[in-house]
Amino acid sequence: MVAEILCVGTELLLGDIVNTNAAYLAKQLASLGIDLYTQSVVGDNPERLKESLAIAFSRAELVLMTGGLGPTYDDLTKETVAAYFGRKMQRDAHSYERLMEYFAKVGKEPTPNNLKQADMPEGAVIFDNDNGTAPGLAVEGNGKIAVLMPGPPYEMTAMFEARIRPYLQKFSEKVLLSRTIRIVGMGESEVEYRLRDYMLSHLNPTVAP
């Protein structure tokens, strides 16, 4: 299976926030034996998000997305994914109940846009968020899978470890192992020159200076 990481958020494009989510997810995919060939970032613009999603799925069967699951008007990741798969948005009873429990616990009344976080594409697999209000989800169809996770890194990483990693394991048939060998007293170009024939003739394992 080939995967692509698509991170959503204008703040990432502006450099206001360092995209640690992509680095984390890349390592997790490697440990699961899922090939990752491309990473991309798109701002909170519905047309560009739609285009980026279509491009990602033209190259990969699995697209991992972070960001755009919040309550504001520009959080449109779920809606864009629903449109791609031809699914309607509907309120998920379990997510709604968890959301109401959260607001009751903090003693606040949810606004209508807060409740948007309980709306999911029809048939989606829901991943509870134990560290925030935006659930994650996965949508499957036509040999493609979109996995959506919240943008805040501490929410995303906790959700991945607890719920998304077990979900993805059923799609992985191999494990990718990586080893780093540190060489002292020799530059990269010399190492590459000495190992060139080996690197060109071996695909498993691969070697790169």
C-alpha cells in the first residue's frame, strides 16, 4: 500500500507553526511497513483542498490528513473528503454525546458551530479524541482510504497511538526496518562513490548515504 500525508492549515504555509505532524506520521508509516512517497501541505481553502486531495489519491491508496476538523467556518476537511467519496454528512450520535459531556464538564454551553464537530461523512469509522473535542475518522471506498486526524500534535499523536495505528495494521503486510551507520573521517561523496555499485544493485535492502 502506498500512502501520502496531506496536512491542512494556512498557519503551516505561513510558517507560524512547524509541521511536526508530518515527521511523526512518516516514522509511524515506516514502522507499519506502509510506503510513503509524498507529503504535501495545503491551506484552509476549499477549492485547493479539493484539488490537493484528488492529486493525493491519484498517487496513493491511503491519504493521512491532519487539521481542518475544528468548529470554525474554514475547517472543511471532513466535508471535502465526504464530497470526494460521494457521501452525505450526518450527525454521529456517539460523537455528539461525547461533545455534550465535554461541555457539561467544563460548565459551558456549546455554540452551533461547536456541534459541527459531531457531523461525519456517512459510513465513516470514528476515532474518539481523548484530548480534545474533534474526533478523527476514516472513510473507505473504491480502493481508497482517507484517515483524518486533528491538527494539534498532542491530540493527533495520542489518537494515532491509541486508535489509528491498530486500524492501519490490518492494511500492512510487511515491516520496514531502518538502520543508521555513522561514519567518521569520510565525506558523503566518498561514501557514495565507494558504495555506488552496491546501492545500484540492491533494492531490498536499499542503501543511501
